Amino acid sequence: MDSESKNPIVIVTGANSGVGFGICQRFITQLATRVPPDSYPQLELASKNPRLSIEPAEGLTLVLACRNPDRAEEARKKLWLLLDEFIAQQIRDGLYDGYAETFKKGLKIEFVKCDLSHSDKVFAFCDEIKKRYPYVSHLVLNAGLMAYKGIDWAVVARQLVTDFHGLVSTPEFKLQHVGETSEEGFGYVWMCNVFGHYIMAKELDQLLRKCPSLPGRVIWESSSEAKPQAFDIDDWQLVKTDQSYEGSKYQVDVIATLANSTVLYDEDGNSRPLDIVDETRPRHFVVGPAVTASELFTSKMVFSAFWTYLMYAARCTGSQLHPIQPVKGAISATYAMLAPLWALPDPSHPAKIGSRATFAGRPYVESELVRGFEGRKQDSIKLVAKMDALYGALKKSRTSD
């Protein structure tokens, strides 16, 4: 197998802006160095088994999975420019060794239209990926949205006085629409943030198993706003809750945790061990960007500039949860993509990888346990069973048409 055929093939959903774009930018510049800095082990909840690691590559196929072709093209051009700027900076700093030019020759940045709001469109996206690519090395499930309605200014004032760091880390003032459904009748936020990605992970499992640098990795982008209290198995499509965003991100936490487990559970909670020596089995990791100045809801807020100022104020007063810049918040994802497996959370721990930043703004990662997982394990297992059944029914209806 030649070197090009071993190069990573990476899919990033929501890649044209915010943290998704930051992941693309950071991953490209990391691979443009001979030894990517984000691959250095940093975590405590690691398996301590140094047997497996990712192989270096001299190129990359990066798939921008987005809805808007024009914005994807803008992002593609900007990524090329940022790589050129990175190389120029290395030359100015006297650090350039020629490796980045070799990598650049093997770099491909491509667009495949992806709309997570409808299952047919997600299946169509996966069909296109199967036609184009022989394998997938990394599937980064980043895209997300919020049913943003407005701001409760009274809560802003209360949190500003009583819990400043909480105000800019886990804000409680966001008002969200309740009851929004997709064209198919599913919870809209749930479809876009959770189930569309779930279909994608199931459909592309075989391509991930074909990755030459085993195993393939699935990166689920969570949030510091994921709330166990927003998870209700009786409202598993998040139609009745006024915290559909927080609930969707907690579902991401538990789904990925179960997917990465070395134990397989049925709907009744019975378990059996999986074949842990199956090196083709994709690994699933939950990551979180901490707090960044993304467009998720700040673009709709008249005080977005002031909000960014508050984030810097939080970091200057001791918060480590404010990387602020999306490219810095992306470090948790790129670490999960690049670090050797033994340096990533052990499957026996319900852990997620979180981005952090020092007072000076240097990004790093920490591992943290998924909050409330043990107490909600049975409901989490039921959730996955319901999603499996729905996925199976949708897939069957496609094949019978």
C-alpha cells in the first residue's frame, strides 16, 4: 500500500464555521508538522497500553460536510490560505524543515453536501461517501444547532451578580423554542444534533473498519452545557423540553460512552463483553470545546462583542474553560484524533475530553467523567435501543422502496 493510500480521510460535519472550522484548521496545521504537538499524551484517564498508535501521513483528504456549498467553498479557500500563512510563519520563526510542503502536496479539501435535518438526506450523504472513498479514518460529528428564541435578561442580571463564571460557561438565560419538529415529525434539534449523526456513524461503520491505520475514530462533539437533568427517556426526541440543546448534548455524551464501551448492553440492561481484540472496531470519543466565541447563538445576540469581552474577563479571573477562539477550543477534537490510543480515555471510564486554556490563552486538554452516567445508564441503554430500532426501520423503508 503506497503512502497516499494510507493518508487520513477525515469527515467533519458543520465544517464551514465555528468549532467545526477550527477543527479543520487545527488538524491541517498539526499534520503539517512532522510530529503533531496535539498528539502528545496529556490525559490521566488513559488505558496505559502503548501498543496502538496512529501512523504519520504525508497528506490528508478532508471532507467538509456542510449544507451550504457557497459557505463550504469559502471555508475551503480559507483553509488553504491559513496553511500558507502557517508555513510562512514557520519560515519566519526559523522552524521550517520542508515537511509542510510535502504534506501540502498530498492535501485534498473536498465538499460533500450534508443536511442533518432529514434522514433521507443523511443516508444520501453516506451513500455518496461510500462511492467516493475506500475508507474513513476519522468521523468528526460536530454540527449542531440551538432552537434559539431570546434572552431572559433577569437571569442575565442574576447570574452576573451571583455566578459570573457560570454566566459565561453554562449560561441559564437562553430561551429556546419548545416543540419544534422536523419534516419527518422528529424532534428538530434532536434530529440535527443527535440522530442524524447516529445514522452517519452506523452507516459509515464499515468504512471506518477499513481504515489502514486501525482503528477508525468517531469524535462526538459535546458541550460544557450538556445537562443530565435535561435527559428524560420519556421525551427522548426532546420535543417537550425547553432545554433541547442541553439535552441533545447530554445524549451525545451517553451514546458515545456506550459506543466506546467494551461491554454490549441490551434494552433490559443485560451485558456481555465485546471482543476487545477486534482492532477493526471503531473507537468513539466524546470531546468538548469548552467556551468559544462561535456563531451558535452569539450571532443573534445584540451584545455579542460584549459577550466575547466577558469570556476574556472570565479567563483573566481564573477560568480554564475559556479557550475563546474556535481553533483553540478545537484542541480536544484534534487530540482525540491524533493521540495514540493508550493516551486516550480507557473504555472502562465514562469520560470525555475537554478543551481548556491557561491564563495566557495556551490551549490544553483534560479528561472528565460524564456527569450522572451511572445513575442514567439504564435510560441511556433504552435510548440507544430506541434509536437503533428507528434507524433499522428507516433503513428498511429505503431498501423496500
